[in-house]
Amino acid sequence: MDLARENTWVWIPLPQKFQAPMILKLILGFCWYLLHLMVNLRHMGSSVNDLLFSYIISMGLLLKHQNLQLDELNSLAVVVDSEEAKNTTKIKQLLCWLSSIGIKYVILYDMQGVLKQTIRTDLESLTNTSMTPCSVVDAKMVTSLFHFEKMAIEIISLADGKEGVAKAASFLYSEHMKDDSEICYRSEPDFTESDVANALKATGSAGAEPDLLLVYGPARCHLGFPAWRLRYTEIVHMGRLRSMKFAVIVKTMHDFSKKHQNYGK
């Protein structure tokens, strides 16, 4: 007579030394995913907030953004990724918007000197024109005509910064050699920050120090912009050049006008 076989499952608990690491991994993994979710939600909320503000400013609903107080903004620097700097249409549109806002001095910078090769000739032709049309696509609060002559534009690259450092170093070396007549008893150079600043000014490599620097590109850094010109500069990452919006620029200018800098005092 065949007897039915019954399968019985017996649960054997894992040793305690194996349970603790597994529980710890589960807890850490849950915390990591929770933190990742919170960061993504915060980033999404910030993007939606910026988009909403851009729409409101573009419609001219915020009066405080129409009359910007830019007395403290003597010069503005725009750092563009070299790949995105090839889009001359966007660069010209950006310059139109900055001139419409009332910026007086703009420093254009990219690492590889693309702007010098692509847009210098166009800027020279635009400068010789008394009035240039500027069509604002996503804003209704700016007139379509403005004088390009009212805004001075400086174009630099990484090579200019290297050349400035080389000239300053050569100037300091020559001054040090001139002071020490005896070669055998020449002392070690002890240069201070003021000595370097004076050398940069003497060689014409100091340049204007921008109060605000806008970075366009994937990188959140100044991409090699001359560091000696950024002592008190406010740096703002604006995202990709192809997705720039006039309202975001206006909001950035408004936020800058409301800030107080004590310059270390």
C-alpha cells in the first residue's frame, strides 16, 4: 500500500551575525532612495517655481521687475561654455536683452576663444550701426529698438588670462632683478597680493572686475575666468544657453539689486 508523502517546510532562522548586516543594508538603501527622492522633488519644485516666475514677469504682472535699480552693477560678466558659444544667434539675443535692461559694460568669456572668432566681426558691425532691432520673444515689457553704442563689450578667453599672468610674472621678476645689484647676495622674492595686483595693472592685464557673473553651460563654475577679477563677484549659474529666458535674466538682476555686500567689513 502506497502512503502519500507529505512535504513539510521547516524554517531555519539565519544566524544572528547574518541578520544584522542585511537589515542594515535595507535601512541604508531605503534612506538613500528617500534622500534621492527628496532632492529630486526639491529640484522639480525649484524648476516649477522659476518657470512660474518667468511667466509672470514675461506678462509684466510684477511691477517691481520693470524698474530695475542697477546702480551697483557697474559691469557684468557672461561666461559661456565653448560648445554653446558657437550659437551666435543666442549670444546676440542675450546681448540685446542685456542692453535693453540697461547694462553698461559686458565681459564675454569662453575658454577656447570661440566668441572672438565668431562674434567679434558681427559686434563691430553692430557697433557702427546707430540703432539695432532687438526682438524679445518671451517678454512684452521691452521696446524693440535700442542703442547698442550705450553698452561696451569686452571679449576674452583663457589665453588672455594666461598671457596676463605671464606678463605680471615677467614684470615682477624684472623689478626684483633691478632692485638687487649683487647677483651672489640676491634675496628670495617675497611678493604680496598688492604686488601682484600692481603688476597686473602695470601690464594692462587687470581689467574691470564684474559685480555679477552669469554662467551659461552644463558646468557650475567660472570655467577659467581670470580669478583676480572675481574678488567680490556674485556668480549665478543660468543653465544652458539654448534654454535661456529673458524673464530669468530680469529676475536675476532684481535679486542682485536687493543684495547688500559689505566687502568683508
